[in-house]
Amino acid sequence: MNAIDSSVNRKSLPAGPKASKPPRLLWALITMAILGQAARAQSSSSHRLEPQVRITSPLDGAFIASGDSRIGYGDPNGSGFAIVAEIRTRDKVGIAVDEDVNIRHVDALFGRNPQFPGLMVFIDEDLITPDGKIIPANINLAPLFNIAGTDDTPGPGVTTWVGWHVLESIRPRRGNTFHVTVAVVDLAERIAFDTVTLHVDASVTGPFGTSGNGLTQNPGQPNRVVGGTAPIVEIIAPREPSAVTLGEAAPNGSLHYVQVNIVDREGDVVVDELGASDGLLDPSIGDLAAQLGRIDDPAAGVGNPNRSVPGFDFRFSVPSGAAGGSANVNVARVFNIAGSEVVLLEDGTPAVRTVLNWVVGAPFVGSALDQNFVTVTATVTDANGNQTVATRTFQLTDSAANGDKLTPQPDAGQ
């Protein structure tokens, strides 16, 4: 259990309607897959270890803002949380992934993500899109994911991370709970999955906002509180001990995944989860910085803050292409997605939990090529000047050219 996770008291959830069971269709699919593996498993090596899946965002038991979009009446301010999954392989049997700063394939919805065909993601409630249409419950949502990256963990396996900023709104039809399930199938057709139960309760999320973007103070808004408390900050991805690749020329850089968690009682860490800080809010064009739900802000310039998260600073101790070839320069402007939810702290106090995510599309350069380790530092300053710093150290490896080379690539026909 992570340090931030431990601050959440899952036993202190308010009483409410009994949670519905995870979708029967999903369990049927998983059961069929497991039964289909039985014969193969008998003849395979007993030393093979199936992959493991862990949903790192949102937390199990978290509260999700329902969002402002309604059927027939769209609104870009959706539930605005982020779904992030950590997928670890533990033997030489891989999972086919084409790691990238953009793996989103909206046109493949209802099917499989061509850059991660073994990924399956289900929500057991309908989603309402920003234009007021419905995405039905219990379909594979993997094509909507934004980013994927991989690091080289100790032993024969690797760890792949995937992330999605959920633009859609959600209003459970029965009760106030719903479930998110993330499943993967490896090249030996073994399946692994994780499920979290989430709550929609305006009495908990409403004091902060009605949408994910509203849970946090937005740029330009007046301060929510005077004084306040310092946020809790933790770097979740990559995990220690792990190794990250040096990378090739952008956009085929290191391609490892970074996840930074921020928990704040007042919700006054300034974040615009919808992004498009350069004012180009047009999802029809190819510029990632202009797409709804992306916080990429390359136009801010090297070393400058990300205008969607101005109080966030992230640095490498060695030279990086993301920092213009320098070390210890803020690279927050190139983070990709953010999402927010509400959790209950151990004393029962609601707090906003925001996750910031980045697939590193730039390589390490210069003197970094002669180093064995890199230290990353995340600094978060809220609107009142309260500041927290978190650090982690990872090995630099040439075990593969980049994160994309750490996993098998999907076949064109998959």
C-alpha cells in the first residue's frame, strides 16, 4: 500500500445503497478466458507467472464528480478523473504494446486499441460524452486511452503503465456506485485484471465542484481558502527499484511512464484538467496540446511552468531532451494528462486527489549517457504558497533502446 493510499480510510465511507455487482458480461468473458487457458496451462512450465494488474487511479472507494454533460445537452466538463493501470509481467512472456505519447483511437471504440490489443477496460454504467451522446456500459473502452509507457523492472519482466483522462460524465442508474475493471491478456493468452468500486455522491464532491475540472482551483480563479495546508505529494510511477531506458530521438524517447499523486484538503492546487493551455481547444486537429483532456503545453517554452498546472515543477538530475539538453530544469510543460477525484483521509476529511501523468517522449542526453542513475524531483506549490517535495531515484539502462523496445509490438492484424 502506498503512502498516499494509506491516508485514505476505506472503512469511513458514508452509508448508501448496496453496491451493484461488477458486470456479469465481463465476468463471463474473464471466466471463458481462464477456462480456455486450462489445457495450455497443464502443458506449460510451472515456473511461468501470469501478469499482474493494479489500478493506481482512481483509488478503490474514491468519489467521482458526475460531470456536467447530460444526454442531448453536452458539456466539456465531465467526470474528469484519470484511469491509470500498472501492468507488470513476471516472466519472458510479454504483452504486446506500442508505447507512445498518444495511443488514443476513438474510431476503434467498441473494438480493441490497435496499439494495445490485449487491453480491456470496462465501466458498468453508461457514459455521457462531451457532446451529449451515450457510450453504453460494459463495452471495451481501451481505445479511448491516451498514453502508454514501460520501464524495466528487476527480473525477466517489465512494467507497462496506461492512462486515460475521462472526458465523459457519469450518473449511475442504480444507487451511487459503479465499477472500473482493467484486464490484460498476454501473448500466452493468460489474463489478469483489477477492479475498483467508485462512488458518485454530490454531498462529498459538491463542496469542491460538480466536475473533475471543478474539484481543483483553476488558473485565474480566486483562492478558495486563505492559508490552508500543504499538499501530500508522491511519485508513483515508475516504482523503485526500476530502470528507465535512455531513449532515442524524440518522439521515440525513453517512453517510460511518470505518475505523480497530489492529495490536498482544500483543493487549492491549481489544475486545469481539461488542458489546452495555449487556447487551441480543437480536438479535430492533430496538435496534442489542442486536444480536450490533454495538458501538454510545449508552447510554454523550456523551463517554464505548465499553464494548466502552474504550481507543478518536475526535474531530472541528468540532462534530458525535454529540458533542452540540460539537467535540473522544469519539464512539467510536457506532462500529458491530469485527473481528479475525492478521497477520505483517515480522519474522515474529504480531500482532492489529483494525478499528473507523462510518457517521456524525449531521451536522456549528454552526460546522462555516462550515468547509472537518475533522480526525479516533483515539487507542488498550492495557491497559498504551501509547498511539498517528493523524490525518487531510478537506474538508467541500455537493456533496450527505449520503452517501446521493452515489449513485443502488436501485429498489424491483431
